[in-house]
Amino acid sequence: MSEEIIRQLESAANIMTAPPNVVTDEQRRSAETVFLDFRKSKLPYGLCRQILEVSQVHYVLFEAAEVLKSALIREWSCLQESDIISLRQYLIQYVSHRNDLPFFVQERILQVIAIMVKRGSVEDFGLERTSILNEVENLIINGDHTKKIMGCNLILNLMQEYASTIKSTDVGLPWEIHFKAKKQFEATDLRKIFKFCIQLLSNIIKNESMDNNTVKLMEQLLIITAGVLTWVVLYLNDSILPKRLIGVYESVYEADQSPSLRLGANWKEIMLAPQLIPLVFEIYWKVREYELLLHQVLTCLVQLASLNGGVMNRDEVRMEYLSSYIENFLKILRMINSNFKEKEVLGLSNIVKKLQLFFGQDFLKIPQNVQELYLNDITHITCCFAEGAKLEEAQSLDDKFYSEAFDNLLEAWTGIFQECASGSDNILFQSATRIFNTYLQCHLAPPDGSRIQEKECEEIEDNEDNDRIKYKDQLQIIGVFGRIVPSHCLPILFRLLEDRSNKLKSHFQTMQNYTMTLNDSKTLDNLFEDIHWIILIAGHVLCMDCEGETPMIPSEIMQYSIQQCNKMECNLETTLKVLASVREVVFEIDCIEQCDHAVRIFSDVLKLCVLESSAGHAKLGHFMSPEVGCTLMWFLKRWCMSYLLPTENFYQEISPTLIGALGGDTDGATFVINFILGKIQSNICQFNSEPILLQDTVDLFADIVCVKQKSMYIVKTEGLWNLVNLQTELMAGLLPQNIRRGLYKGFVLAGASLTDLEAMNEYYRRILKPVQTRFKELVCQENFNRIYQEENVKTEVIDILECFVGISKGAQMSTAQTIFEYVVPILSELPVFLNLYKNYQLIVQLILELFGQCAHSKRLYETSLATVQMYARCNTNRLTTEVFSEESNFQDLLLVLEFLTLILSKECFDLCPHSPTEEVTVTAADVSLFGLNFVLPLIKIELLMYPSLCSQYYKLIVLINDLYPDKISNLPDDMLKQLLQSVELGLTAGFGTDVLQACLDFIQALATHIYRKSLNNSKVYHAVMPFLKLLMNLTLSHEISSDMMTSASVCIYILICCYVEQYQMIVEGLINLQSDPLIAERLATAFNQLTNNVQLNCERQPKLKFRDNFDKFIANVHGFLLVK
């Protein structure tokens, strides 16, 4: 009988592994059936042993090991201890003596052994495991090469089985048992494994030469050692914590690619042995030429640099360990000198980063000479890695070893500056200067710098983030370096900027008379690139990123400016003179050395703005660099947010030069405001074909008018009204999309600074009335219904809608009432427009977007409903027949979903608070439910494959259900059926965890409503009932991931409360399906324990108890109910 089964398996394996053109589909299906039946075998141990002995087909051997694994998980509790020991010993002997086994078969058998060892350790507290490890260690020491490697692989498999608790894939134990087994393993054999590997490695490296077998053995030992040092040790209380808390802890801990080495006091003897650190560094130097070994030993060194926890419970212990580590690390750096291997730089940088993170506060306690040596050496490698990163960027290499290593070192330096600022000022200044200089030189063309021309730079600009985004983190830290030594950095920056600007000025003067050559073009490109990087670096030195905070002048720059005044190195008069002369673009000004250095750099940037505008006037604008133009706008925005019109109360000390030149009610501030508004106007007129430059220009405008202290001056300037008047002069469609809306958003935001109501009304009349008039003149034309499809008319419509979207976006509480009066007449016309332009997707989207900005006024619900109805009438056929080719085809539908969600969520702005006596004939629910009625027929799987549409749809139905469950319960039959079908689709179609969570939330809320309102035997009661069986099946078959199991269990509890009888029928059906009486009995016991002493009343406490019971239930039944 066994021989016949083996013959069938081998024949099926030959078919399974045959090429597709050799076997038929029917043969392949028959072969699959053979293996599926084999995997369901009961007590297959004798058969599997026979297969392992006689079969020569590797696929069959692998399947036999897999069947052993599944059977052991399923039937462990039914097996005799003697049978388990016998099988385990047989498998160990088998893999020890079968040197011809393929790796994948050996690995699966070793995994089976590891699972058996782990299951056994739960009962004997690891005694047998320790004995097995002793045998394995003897095998590694005394066996031949093959047995040594096999022994190492068995240890690795053992560690893998114990390593995870939440994500365990093995043996059907409750998670608490996994957790206890892991802690017990950590307390005993994990240390034993580490000690053994270190001892063996120390013996191996005493040999002068290493053959291939030795290298392979070292690789395995280093992998084990690194595995121990990256082990996630959960130092939590001995009491069992809730699974979800352990899961959160592990997820956060493992998010770091190399979590810290946190060990308890029981590791002291091993980790604090004086020979350990020198030994690992010696191994590193010995194996440095072997790439496979290099990575593992670097991982060990990085982890040892993060040693913390109970093992380091005294200061003298920490200092002794740190001193030893730094001494050996510096020795290695001096041996390497500058001859780094690209595969080691990342590890070395991580060592520095970890040392700073875990020993930063101890650094000041080590001897001064060691501090200086360490800072000098890491300054050296930081500069080397900066150079290496420059080469990687220039050569467009895929692997960015140096770039990532450089980023790590910069991150470490930020901590060093914070921790060591008081102890080694002189050394820190030298380090900051060297690194700043190196970084600057890497981004400048020769002869001042060492920048290498990037390959295909024109294509790179289109396909990658711009430099200020791509290198944002680097630039921020380089800015910190610059502020540490402003007396060194600021003069370098303004001299470089003035030199390049002078050369650019000369270049443009030459171009007016001569044709540019290829060499001239290359020179111009280098000039632009230099200017771009000088401004980027200057912007990060002078200003800090202040996301979510009030931008301020950095304290270091403020102090430097004050020192300049105190030393009579600058004065206000000269500073104002330099500022006032920017339009002349002259860099050699009398007494310019008496100008405040920060203002001098700002003035140089303003001169470049004048140069750029002058080039545009001279018809040379196309030679200007859009990248430099964007960088200029970015710099002006940062500068103005921090330096222009500063709030004096925010500073303990303030520079008389800065406040005198740029403070409130000063001529300098007025001049700067008008200059910048003029530059914004110039960019709009001269560079309207550069959308990215215009967006940065509009961002500058919108950001500065957001600050009331600035906008209260801006609204009084001539420059603002010049910019407003320009809007009526510009042809519709001249500017890229979003630019109009950005400008009008800025105009509206600026008006919020006006405190006088009459002045505010007059301001908004001058801003908004012309746009309203444009709209009325357009729609009131007698022949509008005949000409509305003409291109110039459509362009005018789009332009006006863009203006109104911007106006709505700029509305605030204080200005809403005034703005609403100008917007509402337009909104009331839009349903008609939607009908006219139903075939023009861009106009449809703009109309919907405008409603999305201001639809949460109850006075507008009727208009909103009319708009959605019109959209539905015009688009149903298109959206049900259109080819599902591009997500952009459904942008308007996405806007409808967002619009319906906004109405309900109250997140959009109420432009006109309604009167308490106002009669509301249409509610938000009416609008949303009508929209839902229109959307539901469209919700097919093809449409939901688009992530943004899918996410927004499920967000909408959850919100409607949360707010109006009674309306959902009373939906028409067809509509309710379609809605619940889409929820079922969300549960089963694999749209992602967010959608799955939304569907579970929907069911939970609706089922809770059914229970609490006692809606038994209603249509919604019967419609929701199938979800109980569906969710039970999904959880029992593990089609719902373990991360979502908690949410699913709560949902199942609510459904059980609603459908007690149906739940009992489902349970009985599942039990009756089991052909094995023993499994049926175990399943019945598990279901009884699931609801034992749990009240079915939808209240919080029983819900939490059921949730915890369900975790144990799933872990239990997965062990015997499923065949993996």
C-alpha cells in the first residue's frame, strides 16, 4: 500500500514540475489532487518516514516534510511522548547523514525539528532543548563541514521559531504560550548560543588563512551571532499583557532595521567581558575582504554600539564599555584611513549614529584627548562620505551607499552638537567648518568646488523631486552647521553669491550683443547650478523649517547680528543703503562691509530677482533657469516668514539693525513688501509658461498674507493693488491651472487682517465684485446658449470658476459672511452650468470642487441636491459604459464622493450660519442619500480597483451609516441590497486593511443599531444576517489577517448579539462538518469557551471579554481545524 502511494506521489511530482507544454491541464489538476489528498493524511508519520527513506524525488521529500509539519501541529496533543521523541531523533539523524539533500528539503525538515523542540519545551521548560543544543554544538565542533553547516542551520531554525510571538506562523499554540516560551528561551539557551558562537569565532580567526569551508562556517556563525544581537527582547512584566499591546510594541520595535541591543543584567558576564569588543573588531578587520561576512560582522558591531538595559546599570560600567568601544573603533578607522569599501560605509555610519543615540550623554565623561580624536575622525569620514555621495549622484548609481551613510552621520552630528556644545567648543567649530566647506564645495563647479556634471540632467529634472525636497534633511542639518559658525559661513555665502551674480550679469550683457556658443551655454548652466545651491544652503542657514510653528529668526543669527552691531562691524544706515540699491544690481557699494551679513545675502537675492526680471524685459527670459527662479521664490518665502516684520515680543534680544531695517512701520519693510509683490507680478507676466515657477510664486504670496502681522501692512501697499488690477488685464486661460485660484485665495486671506468692518467690506468689494461682474456678463449674453461651447467661452468659464474656488479656499470665520454674499449667486447658477457642460470633464470637476469648498451651509443644501441630481442625470450612462482605462476618467466621480462626505462630516466651512428660524427643506442626509442612490449602481469591482475612489466610497458609506443608521435601515430594498453587496465586496476582494476596517465598522454600527432598536424581523435585520456566517468563515479560514482579527472579533460579537439562534446553527454546522469525532469535540469545547460567561448585550465589558476570548479561540482552532 505504501509503495503504491509513493509511486503515485512521485508520478504526480513529475507532472507538477514538468514544463507547461508537456502536460495537459487535466493531468496537472489530477496531480494537484494527489498532493492535496496526501496533505490531509491522518497520522502520516510512518508513511512519511518511508518516503524519506526510499524516494529520490526532491519534490516528494519536501511534501513529506510539509505533511509532517502540518500533522504535528494538528495532532500534537494526541501523540505519545515516546513517539514524538523517536520521530525527532530520527529526523535529526536523517539530516545529519543525508549529505545529498537539496537545501530546500533540508531546511523544511530542520523547521519541523525546531517546531517539535519548541512544542516540547512548553512541557519540559526547555530541558530537552538544552540537551539537543549540546549535541548540535558538538556536531559543529567535531563534525565534517557539511554537518557543521547543518548544525548551524538547525540553530537558526530554532531561533526563528522562538523569535516571533505575534507573527508566529507555527504550531497552533495560544499567543500567551508563544510569549512564555520565547521568554524562557531568552533566559537560558539564547545566551548559550551566543557564547558558543563567539568562542568558536575566536578560535577560527587565530588561523592566518581561511579556506572556502572556513569562510562558509564563519558566515553561518556570524549570521547566528547577528541574529542574537538583533533579537527583540521584550522586557515587560512577567504578567501576560494583552496581545494587541505586545503587537504594538513589537511593530514599533521592529520598524527600525536594527533595533537597539537591550539586554538584562543576566547578560553581564558575556557582554561586558573585556575581550568581546576587541574580538569583534578583530573579526571585522580579518573578514573585511569577504563581502558576505562583512555585512554580518558590521551588523554585530552596530548592535554592540547600542547596548543598553539592565546590563548597563552603573555609570562606571557604561564608561568602561564606551571607552573600549571607541578605542577599538578609532583603531579601525585609522587602519582604513580613507580607503573605504562602499559596502562598509553604511555600517560604519550606523555605528556612529548608534553610539551618539545610546551613549551621547556619556561622551563628555571620557578623556578630553579621546573626545578630540573621535570628533576629528568622524569629521574626516563625514567629509569622505560627502565626497562619495557626490560621486554616486553624478553617476546616477542605483545603490546609494555613501549617500545614506552621509545622511546617518549628519543625523549623528545633530546629537553631538546638542550633547557636547558646552565641552568641546573649539573642536566643534572646526568640525562644523570643515563639513560645511566640504558640502558647499561638493555642490559648486570647479575651481571653487568639485561638482561633477550629472548625466542627462535635463531628464532628471523632469523625473525626480527638486533638490530642496530631495535633499531637505541634508540641507536642514547643513544649516545647523552654518549657524554654529556664522562668522565663517555667511561671508563665504555672500561672496560666492555676489561673484556668481556678477558673472551672470556680465553674461547677460554679452548675450544682448553676441550669439551664445556651446561653451557659453555650459558656462551659464554651471553658473545657474552654483547660484541655485548657494541660495539653497543660505536659505537653510538663515532660516529654520518651522512646520506647525511660528517662523522666527534663528537665535544664532540674531546673536551674530547683535555682535556685529556691538563690534561696530555693521550699522543700520549702510544696511538700508544696500537694501535700497538692489534695483541697480551693483555689488561694489561704498561701505558695503558695514552691512549686516544676513541682510546682505537677502539683498543679493533681491538683485538676482532684478536680473531675472531684466532678462525677461530684454527678451532673454528663455535663457533664465526656471530652477533658479523657483529657488529664488522659495528663499524669499522663508526669509519673509522669519525676518520681515518680526514680532519683537517673541525675542529676548533683538538686533537693532534687523528691527530697524525690517521691523514694523519702517521704510525698509515697506520697500521689501512692494519689491516682492512687484516680483510676483513680474513672474506672472513674464514666466506664465512655467507652471512650477508660478506655483512657487503663488505659494510665496499665499504664505506671507496668511500672517496677520504681515498682511495688515500688505493690504495698504500699492504693490498689492497692482497685483489685483493685473487680474482684470490678463487674458482668461493665460495662466496655468491653479494659479488664479492661488492668487485669489491670497487676496481673500489678506483681507482677514482688516479689523474695521467698513474697510473690510470695501476691500472685498474691490477684490470680488469684478469677478462676480465677469460671471454675470458672461451668462447674461443673449446668445450664451448658442456660444457656450466655443473655446474662448469655455476658457472664460474655467477661469472664473478657478477664481471662485480660490476665493472659497481663502474664507475664514471672520470673513465668511462678507464673502458668501458674492459667492452664493454664482452657486445658484451652477446646476444649469453642469447640464450645459456635462461633456466637459474639467468644468464639471471645477463646479463640484467649488461646492466641496462651501457646501456646508444649510441654505445651500437645495442647490447642492440640484447639482448632484443634474450630475447624476448627465453622467449615469457615461460612467456605466465607459472603459475603465484611466483613473483620471473618474476624477469627477471622486469629487462627487468627496463632496457628499464633506456635507456630512462638517469638515468644510459653513460660509453662512443659518438663522434659527430658517426653514430647512433639504438636509445633508437628503443630499448624501440621493448621491449614494446614484453612486451605488456604479460600485462594481472594476471601479473599486482605483484606490482613491475605493477609499472615498467606503469612507462615505461608513459616515452615512454612523450619522443616519435609521435612514440606512429604511433604504429601498434594491438600494440596501446594492449597499450591502459593496460591503461584502470590501470584505472579500482584498482592497487593503483600510477598506476592510471601514467595512467592519459599517457592519458593527448597523448591527448595533439593529440590536438597540430591536429591529428583529425587519428587512435590514434579514439583510445583515449573512454577514455573521461570512465573518466566521473569513476568520476561521484566516482570510482576514491577524492584524485585523481584533476588529473582526468585535464585529462578530455584535452580530452574535443580534442573531443568537443563527449563531448556534452556524456552530452546530461547523461541528457536524468534522468527520473526526476528536476534532469535533475539541471544536465544540472551543466554541463553548468562546462565549462562556459573556453576556450578549452589546455593552463594552462583555465586548472586551469576547474579544480576548476570540484571540485564544482563533489560536486554538487554527491548530487543528485548518490544514496549512
